[in-house]
Amino acid sequence: MKPQNPKRATYTGIFLRSETKRLKNRHTREMLILLVIKDQFGTTVLTHTWFTLTKEFKSVSPTPGDTIQFDACVENGYLVRPTKIINKK
């Protein structure tokens, strides 16, 4: 069986907040939560999702309520590897 190559698509979500989460190995990671994730057709695909707060997310300087547009892959029901992040305010 060949591994599936997930397709990238464009999504939008509403930035709620960022916070530091403690991982199982006692390390911490800065995370952000996006609400109401919609695909490019306006269909809601997730109620919320957590992403690691990367340099690319920090560069758009989101504030609560901002609409963030990004490209991501869907793997096992999760959005992964977000790129091309734009703050649409």
C-alpha cells in the first residue's frame, strides 16, 4: 500500500489566544488556538485547532478576533504543517 500524499488547501480561522502548554516530557511549547476553521469554500471543517506558535504565526502579530488565513494538510482528521500565514484582520 502506497502512503497517501495529503493535499494542501487554504483555510481560515479566528484567533482566540496563545498560551504555553506543558508537554508530557515536562518541556513547554507556545501554542495558539484558532476557532471555526473553514475551507476555501466557506464550509466549517473544525470547531477549533491548536498549532505551535511558530515564527511565521508570530510575524502576523495576531490579536484576539483576527481572521487568520493559512495553507495546511489534513492528516488523520487533523490540520498539520500550516504555511503561508496571512492576518486578514
